[in-house]
Amino acid sequence: MKLFKELRESTKGKLVHDKKYGKYKAQIYQDGAKFHAYLDGDRLDTLRNLEDAQKSIETMVKAL
């Protein structure tokens, strides 16, 4: 039987970007034609392309 954590991680999609911005860990997953941006494990937004996802993460890090 799968654990809840395993089920949750299996729905994220394919990891396409993984980087640390200062003390924050940022990840971007691709699910079909959409890109999901995560910062410290929290989902920020769903965007249309990788560049927009990277810009939104950088903007959020600057705000923090």
C-alpha cells in the first residue's frame, strides 16, 4: 500500500528545474503543457512556460 506522501509526489509531474535561491529551494515540474512552480515545497503557481515559472520564483524570493 502506498503512503500519502508517495501519492502526493507522484502527481507533481516531471522535474525540469531544481535550484537554490539563497536559503530557499525552488523546483519546477512539467505536467503536460503546464509548469508548476514550488518554493520550499509549497506550490506557488501554474504557468504556461518555463521562463515565466522561473521569473515568478525569482520575484517571490526577492519579496521574501
